[in-house]
Amino acid sequence: MIGPHRIRIADRFLGVEMSDVTVRPLAAGEAELAGRIVGLAFADNPSNLATVGGDREKAIRAMEHGTRVIKLGNSSNHLLGAEREGRLVGLLNAAEWPHCQMTLGEKLKSAPVMIRTIGRNMPRAFKIMSSRAKHEPREPHWHVGPIAVHPDEQGRGVGKALLNTLLEKIDEQGAPAFLQADIDRNVALYQKFGFEIVSRETILGVDTRFMWRAAR
């Protein structure tokens, strides 16, 4: 279990001001708010928009409801929340291999919610999931993501605080980590944390990079 971790980090990666953030396990009663944060954070994500044909409001709903059902409702996932001044402002999800990809039962469980949310775009969603799953390493590792920060808090070190806290714990285990990214600035950030691009694929027109961080 990843416990509360009070940190004050110098944002040495992007050269912005210091950020005072509390990183802690996500509380059970925060699922609705956490889902909303993920929805807003990924409103303009290219893969998310590609799934729903460019409909931004539908993209927000899809990520919000999908996160609550698939990520927050899965006991195998490890969830960290980032808090500033007593307010939840960010979320990080991580899963330890071999629980990184959805099982058939989890897909069936989430299908009714996703059908109500994205309807005829379901085949596109499954295309993205199946394409990404092919790149998942078949060896012990941690799969990191999503990492979501409320739009009002982006650029203030919240995401880096979440990732730094998780990677410290992963390094204590001597385990590697894996994630996927489809935005150039995120790729550059993850490279600062030691991730390297190991494969890539254009999925629904989006250049998706798959990144690996060797055990420390």
C-alpha cells in the first residue's frame, strides 16, 4: 500500500515554481470527484477525441464514467490522489502486472456504461484498447496511467508530484514501469523521469508512444 506522502518538490524538470502538494491514497468517497477530474483533464486528449469522433463533451463523459467503472472500481488498481489546500486536484492510477489489462469479465461489466456514454463509437474504443494491449510487456512491471490533473492546476507540478511519489515506491521494489503517451510534451516529461520509447503505433490516426522505465 502506498501511504500518505507530504512533499515539497523543486520542479527541476520544467523550471517552474515549487509546488506544495500532498500525495496520498485516494479515499473511497472521492470516486465521483476523481472521475470528473479525469474527464476534464482528458477532454482534449487526441486518443479520447478520436474515440468519440471529436465530440469534446462526449469525450469528457466517456473518460469520467469509464474511470469510475474501470479504474476506481477495480480492487487491483493502486490509486493516488494529489491534494492542495485540502482539495483533490489530481489522480494517478497504476496496476501491477499481470493486472494491467482488462479481463473479459471487466469488459462485460463496463460495457453497459460505455454503451450509454459513447454508443456507436464502442468499436473505436475497443480498437484503441486492443491495439494498446498488444504493446503491454509480458513480464513483471507496473503499468502507470492515467495521470490526470484538474485543468485549473495543470502546469503547477501536480502531475510530477504524483509520478515522483509512485516511482519512488516502484524503485523501492526494484521494478520496471510502463506507460503510453500520445502528446509530445508528455513524452518529453516522461523521458525526464527515465522512460524511453520502446514501440509506437498510429491508432485511429493518433501517434501513440509506448514507454518503458527499467528497474532502478
